[in-house]
Amino acid sequence: MNLGEDIGRLLSGYWRQFLLGLTGTLVLSVVGTFVGLLLGIFLALGKRLKPKPTDPWIVRGLKYVVKGLCIGYSALIRGTPMMVQALIFKYGCMAMGLNWNNILPQIDVFNGWMIAGLIVITLNTTAYMGEVVLSGLNGVDKGQEEGARSLGLSANQTLWSVILPQALRNAIPTIGNEWIVNIKDSSVLNVIGVAELYFAAYNAANESYAFMAAYIIIAFIYLILTLLSNLVLKLVGIKLEGKQIFGFRSRRARA
């Protein structure tokens, strides 16, 4: 058979596997990015801790410990490949007697290994999102904090109501890029049996012996996903700037 026939045969015979794999990839990328961002906020705040001379000694000690742990975690995760992290997580769990096959029934995509994959990709994303949020926090003008404090807001109120929202808004393009990276990098989680898009293509190729066709199919799917993701990010950026989207102007622009 030629390549075109192989692609048609795979799409007609294995469309359900590809669809389930696509679902798994989307779940991994969306959940991993969103939860990783939430945890990354706390990681960034931990790295920004500044022990003060006026703090009790135990408070200063705790701040140094938390800051050191956050810095060490970020360096460790960002300095090692996610595939290696996934394998360490898998065999570490096995050494402790935890078998992810037994966590959930083995039903299509949503099984125990999907939960394991979500943990791995979330922990990995947290380290990168922490750097993104930290950069955003450092980029907010100090006058914003001084102005908020002059209005009577506490340090915590200033952080959560004034500084952090601006930091996240400025970091949206980078956060979006991390989401796109997760769409593609989630493919490495097949090494621990996570049923995502690459895993589906690999199984289909092994059964049909149409390896080139299978990988061309998922390459096209990944390309479509990244292009659509880029489009969504551009629309979000336009919306935040108050510009028109498809002829409709935002409230900010009308004002």
C-alpha cells in the first residue's frame, strides 16, 4: 500500500484510538497548565520571601527554609527532562508499593496512569510557571505597591489585589507558550503508559505496521492544536488590549 492508502486505513480503522489520544493530550495540557500556574504562584512567592531583621528568629528560619526549598525545587525540575521525571515517579511509586493500575479502572484514557501523568506534568509545569510569575511580579512598577499602601491596603491585600493581577496579565503570552509546550511535551508521558496522542499512534502503528502514516497523522493533529492555541492566545491578547475582535469592540475600547 502507498502512504495515502495507509493514512486512510488508519483514520477509518483507528479513529476512535486517535480521538481518545487527542482527549488525553488535551486533558494533560489544560489541567497541567492551569494547576501548574496556581502552584507556580505560590512557588514564586516562596522564592520572593525576604526575611526581615524584625522577624522572630523562628519566622526568619522558616522563611529561609521555604525560600531554599522553592529555589532548589525550581532548579531540580527545570534542570531535568520531564521523561526522566516521569520514569523516576513511576519506579519510585512501584518501590513504595503503589501501582497506578489499581487507582482507577482501566477504561480508555481515564485510568490510573492518566492520574500519574497529570501529577508529573503539573509538577513539571509548576517550576516553569513559578519563573514566569516571578518575572511578572518583578516587572510590576514599585509605584503600584506604594500607591496601594498609601491608600491603606495591607501588604497581603496589595499583593493579591494589585500586584499579582498585573503580573499575571503581563505574563499571559508566556503562560500561553507554556500551554503550547505542554501540548507537545505531554507525548513523553507515553513512557509510563499514559494514553495520550503519541501512545495512540504508537499502538495503531504496531497493529497495522503503518508507522509513517501513523506519525504523519499525529504530526498534523499536533500542528492543528498548536495553531488553534496560538489563535486563542492572540484573541485573548487583543481582548485585553481593548481592541476589536471580529468587528466587536470590547467595553474598555468603547469607554
